[in-house]
Amino acid sequence: MTISPDRIEELNALALEHVIPHFANNTMLSTTGPRIFDRGEGCYLYDIHGNRYLDTFASLLTTICGHHRSEVAQAIIEQLQRLEFFPNYEDAYTVPLIGLAHKLSQITPGDLNATFFVNSGSEANETALKIARQFHVHNGQPNRYKVIAREASYHGTTLGGVSATGLNWFREYFNPLIPGCLFAPPARRNDGGASLKAIVDLVEREDPKTISAIIMDPIPGSNTGYPLPPDDYLPAVRELCDKHGIILIFDEVQTGFGKTGKWFACKHWNVVPDIITLGKGFSGGYVPLGAAVVRKHIADSFRAPGKELRSGSTYGGHTIACAATLANIGIIERDHLVDRARDMGEYAASRLESLHKHRIVADCRGIGLLRAVELMADPKSRTPFPAHQPIGNFIRDWCYDHGMILRANGSILVIAPALVVTREQIDTIVDYLDQAIAAAMKHFGIV
């Protein structure tokens, strides 16, 4: 349906007056105004002006099966006609919730067996930290309250999630945060074992008997451009946690459900956490849903009267959300989208390597369909661009003006399309990046 110019003007004014955007970018709003989207199809979005955009970030890593999937819409309609909602509260369950919990026990790694449902990835991480604390109390260790996270990793927007986030931009307005959060350095390939030694030393220095959990993203997310860890890092962290009775939490909110070419990123290293947290693409973007899936011995610790997990929310495990998520997972299985992500990811990696012809391209990295291109003023000396050369923002805006949505974190360009992306669409992504980088170099006088 065509939206009239008057209605477009009204929507722009209403948006600016009445909506506080999540992580708002007031600079962008002041220069371009609101970007208001109206519909989607596959890997494309359409704004209220009728312009089409190739969505290379899957709507913030959510719409992993593409926009406008009739199978998911039908599952939602059928559930609406039976029961729209009843809470998973005290002794009450719904059929889709049980079905989804059973499905997760089948597809998550190892003996991850039981699920606590929430509304988002942030809530999943918050709940995982609470599960770890209460588990230790049940085992007579109430002094285990510290949490080890990693610098440069993001774990959510709740107070607990922010406290465990190693990026100061998300933390600075909310101090003092929850006490006991400690930070190890990020893991990087070819770091000579430094990152592993650092986390081992931190555990020993802080007294292992005071540490409740280690929370980490097996592959750090879009804020740092998906750097891969050394091959021995995650297995060694698993051994460290086993040695000291520490709960290991893997945050797979960004990396889960096929985006790395396996169902879960941790499967690349055959490491099973004690808790895995899920969100974003979990539900395909249709209805908000998150989850903390735990190993059987942890779930069993909450089964006896008086030992119940003291956490909950009204809408956690929403009936419609569970039905939609089951349908979304069904598409991934039926269409072999995990294998497709691996194959398309390999193709994307080979195409992105062509960007090294631009002297400012320092690195093309990632795994599966999680890819990043890092730009530097001098890649040889690892010299970043100065603040007065916001080259990533220029490339992001160039791409948008030419019909492509691109995520840019400083000078890191992030590509994480839906699992249904085609070779032709990957070619378009790389061709646009090629043109945008050349335009940026010309704009900033880089020769």
C-alpha cells in the first residue's frame, strides 16, 4: 500500500516526538531523520517511501530465515486460534512451550537438558547469572558471587548484563554496577596463549572458591567483528571451570542457530557449557523470546520443594513466541540452513578477500555467515583511523543511500545476513563494499 506524503510527514514527526529509540543515534537522526520501515521479503526491507534495501545484518541478527515467512505466520495464526497466552508460572505450562523445550534438549550440545524461558538475550544472560548463584547456594557455597567476563564482550542491557559487559560505552552512566564482576582479556588467534594464561591467573588470584561463573561469547559479537579464539582456548576454559567448580556460561545470543555453520558456535570446539543463553535469531524475529538452557544436574538442583529457582517474568516463554520459534527451527531443519550458512559463509569469505586491494583493509575475518572487514589507516603498523575520519560511518551511509543496510562499529564493517542469502546477494554485498570503500578513500583524501 502506498503511504501518502502527508502521512509520511506525520509519521516522521510522531517518531521524533514520542519514541525513545534503543541506543539512539541522535547524530544520524539529526541528519537523515527517522528511517521507518514498512515491510520485508526475504533478505530485503522496504521503507515507507517504497525504497528497497538489502538487509545484510538480518535486522540485528534476528530474521535468520528471512522476512515474511508464511510458515511462521501460519503457526502464529493457528496458535492464536487455540490459545494466545498463559504464563509458565508455578505449575502451569502450555503445549508450544513444552514442545520447544524438548526440541532444545535435542539440538543443543551435550547434556544441556532443561530450559528457562525469558523474553530476550539480555534476560537470558541475567537469568544465567542468577541460576549460577542459586546453584552454589544450594551446594553450600554462598560465598561464590564473583563473575568473570571478558573485555570487549557484550552481555546485555539489564543491570546484571551491563555489569558483565566489557565495553565501557554501555556501562559508564550506570555505575556503581553489581559488585564482583571481573574482566579477563579477549582471546585472539595467535596470541601465544596469553589470553588463556590471563584468565587462569585471574581465577587463581581471586580465589576460585569465590567465583560463581565465567560468562563468555565463544566468538565475540559484532562490536568487535567476530574474532576467533585460539583452538585450545575454549577447551582449556572448560577444564578450568571443571577443576574449580565454576559454572561456565556461553552467550550464544548472536552466534546460535546456524549462523556460524554449526547449530551453535561452541560445537566448532566440541565444548559443552553448563548454561547456554539464546535470543535474537532464536525466534526468527517474529515474537521476542530468549532462553537459558542448562545441564541436567543444574536443572535437577531446582526440582525439590523449597529449592525452586527464584526468578520469573509474566511473559517469559510466551505461548505465541514458542509456537513461532518452533516453526522457525522447523524451517532451519527442513531447508538445511545450517549447512547452507557454512557453504555461503565460505563463498562470502572468498569474495571478501578481494577487498584487500584497498590498502586500508586490514582484516577480513569471521566464520560461517558472521563476517567482518576491519579498516585501518595503516594495516602494517595496526594504526587506527583518527576520530576526525569516521570512515566506517561514511561507508555505512554510502551503502544505505545505494540500497543496502550495513552495520558499522567504528572502522569494523559487519556482514551477518540471513541464512537464506544467495550467492548473487553476497556478490552485491561485496561489490557495494568495494565501491563504498573506494568512495570513502576518495572522500577522506586517502591515496
